[in-house]
Amino acid sequence: MASLLQDQLTTDQDLLLMQEGMPMRKVRSKSWKKLRYFRLQNDGMTVWHARQARGSAKPSFSISDVDTIRNGHDSELLRSLAEELPLEQGFTVVFHGRRSNLDLVANSVEEAQMWMRGLQLLVDLVTSMDHQERLDQWLSDWFQRGDKNQDGKMSFQEVQRLLHLMNVEMDQEYAFSLFQAADTSQSGTLEGEEFVQFYKALTKRAEVQELFESFSADGQKLTLLEFLDFLREEQKERDCTSELALELIDHYEPSDSGKLRHVLSMDGFLSYLCSKDGDIFNPACLPIYQDMTQPLNHYFICSSHNTYLVGDQLCGQSSVEGYIRALKRGCRCVEVDVWDGPSGEPVVYHGHTLTSRILFKDVVATVAQYAFQTSDYPVILSLETHCSWEQQQTMARHLTEILGEQLLSTTLDGVLPTQLPSPEELRRRILVKGKKLTLEEDLEYEEEEAEPELEESELALESQFETEPEPQEQNLQSKDKKKKSKPILCPALSSLVIYLKSVSFRSFTHSKEHYHFYEISSFSETKAERLIKEAGNEFVQHNTWQLSRVYPSGLRTDSSNYNPQELWNAGCQMVAMNMQTAGLEMDICDGHFRQNGGCGYVLKPDFLRDIQSSFHPERPISPFKAQTLLIQVISGQQLPKVDKTKEGSIVDPLVKVQIFGVRLDTARQETNYVENNGFNPYWGETLCFRVLVPELAMLRFVVMDYDWKSRNDFIGQYTLPWTCMQQGYRHIHLLSKVGISLRPASIFVYICIQEDLEGDES
């Protein structure tokens, strides 16, 4: 594939012109439009930019970080400048993770089209690369950076500088001996293939070689039977057949002679260990593997809070980009706060704040376009409506006209159901969650759900609710007062709410006696957490028949997040997150929904689906079988620098392993740090955890840079569900703070899970 990339770089007309470079306007806001000179580097993997045509350039972005390319008409920012800048000449580079988009405007339509075609071609090539091809390309990138005078050769002085950049602290004599051994042309410099050989010598994995030799009779190769033994004994793949082992050899053995003889060389063995088959995340959990025919309330549903915000909740920007990002990462429930806007058009923003405003119809159009690009399973529009009757009618019209057949506007098959439909039955349908009128409520507006901004007085309100008389017992005077102070719900909008009618929560008993399966209550995080402590089992049982949505506290004005795990433990389906905010909490959410095809729906464990469940998340007891987890943290590979600007600084890495689950299972342990080695650190330390409810546990591996003076710095992390973890010798491929792959950065571990025969919670 790397050679295919090189072929394209020398023959494709678009890529040739991109390598020459050209001026484009970089647009950040209506007032910030700067001319920059962009050029595709010769490696085909990075785009650099400079302020002037011949000025000093610096990296702008890597092709491997690019998610997609959009034309100017699809850019919210460029559309706002349509009178000033021609949309046809603009395009947007959209990145993986939470990195901001890059909006560019070329000098002509032809130049814009050329960059869009060229970038898309490169993205497609990179996406289809395997581990070895990515490694080759990564090496090529480092060679470019190390070759300071860009003459295609590297002196020993340049190599020494490169080693510092690559996080390697190495004895100078040893480094020089490797350099001389790789310099087969004896030119005093390293060129292409010589540099590759130098790198291979540098990265020789003694721990993998030792493992290989322990299963190989001659230390040179693994026969089919030897490899099969390794897969069954060490990788715990008990059902592995000779045919399966043969497939792996055929896939990962680089030499044709090895494939013919059905043997695996050391290079092939390492290639297998670094692949998805050798990954800690079980490949069987990557596609949709769960039963998708159960009622919606039997699933955890990936949910977003204040989806329109891409910043904080006081002055942040509202943008349709928030919906695009959430939907493309598999989110299936998005929130829309709608208020009266000018010219009769409803707007979306965070009420009573300085956040910017976007048109409701633009939000609906964005949802229509992106709802099913990542997942075919249903999308829920969680409406918080604060509009007048007239603008509610406009909302209903936009929903009906823009969403068309995607919108679910009647019950499936017109049948009166007895339970919620399944994700499978609702494929490619958009559901509205919101207030709904009943016959009695036609003249009386139902009480609003508690909004985040009311949270400080929430406890007082709740105590009132518990003693409050039923609605029919309230006097007419209070009814009249309520009618005057609140707008009446528009029937046209009410009729679009089919299975997800929002109702106020009073108590679990009240819900059981008065509510139906198609009604849903929302809880602030503080209220939900209090209910879990006070009535954890009741909450679990409630969530077996009705949907619950939990939202972050209104005090989180910085759009920070709570840990969703505690809410999942009680079976809460829609635990809404501020998806624009990176951190531990979003790592847990991302890791949880990485399974099942990333479709946004994860089937709850059976004890959270049983209406008579005795499970209490605060006090889990048998018959749940506890398990003991042994993790040997062996080594690390090509860990990135924390501060890339400090050439001389080298990381002192340590590995922290965290488990999140029921309260008794939540734990953390860490290794010692390795001094001055981020390139190939070796720990060889074993950590041990005992877990009572593995079905709910999440594991997070974090690599930190030890700092004795202050807090350790974050290097990378990877989070996954316990149930998706493979045993044996596994690589963990690290992700950045914003969820972007840090390949080839990884840690090598050995995982062993033992059944706990005690079966109690002691």
C-alpha cells in the first residue's frame, strides 16, 4: 500500500499540484480570514503551511487525522460568509476526535475541487493501510522530519537529533554501532532502506523474541501446530481450529515461502500480535453482534446533552457541527432546546445565556442528512420546547417536511403496542421525544420537567412533589394560574410524539401506578445518584420497563461531564454527555459504545432487563460470579512526547490501570515509571483486580509521564468493556486526549481472567 501511495504521488495530477503548493484563505471566523500557503509534503501524509510562498513552513495536519472532506455549501462557517467568499471555492477538512474543522477557500473552483479530490484520495489510501503499511508510512514521516537539510540522507548527527524527537535516550556508542551496521553503502549516511534497517535494529523486541522462541522448536519459525498451541494455551482461544490458525499464517506471514510451508516467522508473529487479531479488543465484538430485536428500554443508548454546543454553556458557540459530530460518532439521542426566534423562525440555543443561536430548521436538516451515516438504528430527537403556539406549529411543519418518511409519526403498523419497539423494527427512523397532550391535557399544559438551571432548588421541589396532591385534586385557581404563565402545547407538535412522551418523575410507586411504557422521565445527575443510593433496586426495576434519561448538572457551566458508569449500573438507558468535552468520562462513554458496531445501542446485561431483578448497584450480591483479573504490563512502543516543543526532554512513562463498575469494583493500580524511555520502555509488572460484576465493568489503560514536581502528564489511553477484552498476549493501541489514534504508540500486556469460585461479595 505504501508503494501504491508513492505511485499515486508521482502520477496523480491532483497530488502533483498539491505538492507544488498554493495559496488559500484559512477561515476561523467572520473576521479572521488569513492567506496561507498550503503544500502536500513529499511523503503524501502531511500538509504543511506557511505565511508566505517561500516562508518557513510548519505542519498543518496529518492525512491520518482526517475524517472527511466537505464542500463549501456544507460548511456552516463558510455559508455565513457566502456574500463575501464564493462557496464553490471553499471546502472543509473534518478531523477525527474533537479537533476543530479547518475551513479553506481556494482562489478558484478548479483549485478547490483539486484539493478536495486529492485529499479524499489520500484519506481512502490511508484508511485501507494495514499495520505494517502504517508503520512504513510513519517511518517515512520521521525520516522527513529527521532529514533536516532535506537531501534524502541522514548523517549520524541528524540521527541523534531524530532519536531525541522519537523519545529515545540511547548510549551514543551503541547508537553509532547500529548506525554503522545499517550503513551498508558505507557512505557515512543512511538512505531509505538503510534507515528502515536501522529502525528495525533499534526496535528489536526482546520480549516478543523470547515468547516466540518458547513455542518454536528451532527458534526460527512456528509450525502450524506450534502456532495452534500458542493460540489455545496463551491466547485462550480454546475453539481455535487448524483452519483458523492457517488463515492467520496466510494473512500475517510476509514471506511467500513461509505461507507455502504453513509456518510463521518472527516477523509474521510480531505482525499478528500488532494486528486486530492480537488486539486487546475482541474482533468478534466489533461488528453488530448483539440481539437488536428487544424493546428500546433494554439497551444503553448513546446520548448527547446540549448537542448544539461546541463550547461552554454560558458563552459558547451553538453550531450544527455539534449534531454532525455526535451523529457521526454513533450518538442516537440528541438534544434540541428550542426558543422563539425572529421572523417566526424558532431558534436553538441554551436559554437565558449568551450562547449563539442557530435556526431550528437547520438543525433538523442536519439531522436528516447525518442521522444514519454511522448507524442504521433509530435516532431520538429530545425536544425541550420553550416556544409560543405559533412557532411550535412551525417546528411541527419543519419536522414533517424536512424529515419526511424518516420521521416516525404513527405507531408501527398502526397497532396499539404493549411494549416499546426494538432498534431493529425502528431502523432508519427518527423519533421525537417531548411533551404530549392527552384528552384531559388539551386544556391544561403539563408541568415542565426540571431544567438544569433550577437544580439548586431541586431538593426542595422534590420534597414538595412527594406530598403534592394528584393533578385532578388541584383547584381550578391553580390551573388557571398555570395556563396564564405557560404556553399551551400545540397539537401538531404533540402528535409527532409517539413512543417517547416526557413525564415528570415523582416516585417509583407513582410511575408504576400512573405511567405507561411509552412515557419517559428525565433526571438530573444529582437526583439520579441520590435515587441509586436510596432505592437502587427500585431504580433498576423501573428501568426494565420504562426509559430514563439523565442529564448533567446545571452547575457544569464549563460543559464538564459526570461519570456515566454509576447511571449505567442502575440500568439508565440514556445517560446524556457533553460530547464536545474530552476527558476520562468521555473515554468511558466512547469505550462502552465502541462495541456492537459502534451503532449507539448496547444490550443491557440480563439482570438489568429482568422486571423482577433483585440487583442493587450499591450492594451487589450472589449469584453474580466474581472474577480475578491479572494484567502483566510488559512493554511500551513508540510513545509520543508530551511536549513536542522540547527536543531534549524524554518521557518517564508509567501505566495506570483503572476499573470502573459497581462501586465495590472501582479501583486503580499503576506500575513504576521507566526513566528516560518513551521509545521501548519495559515494565514487566503484574497488577491484580477482583471484580464482582464483570458484566458492568470498564477498563481504562492510561500511560502517564511521571513528574516528581507536579502532576503526571497524560500521554495516551484506551478504554474498553470487560466483556470485549481478549485474554493472552495483547497490544493496546493508544488514543489521544481527543480520541485520535496515536499509532504506532502501544503497550504490550498479558491478560488472564480467573473465575472466582467463592461467588460472594466478600
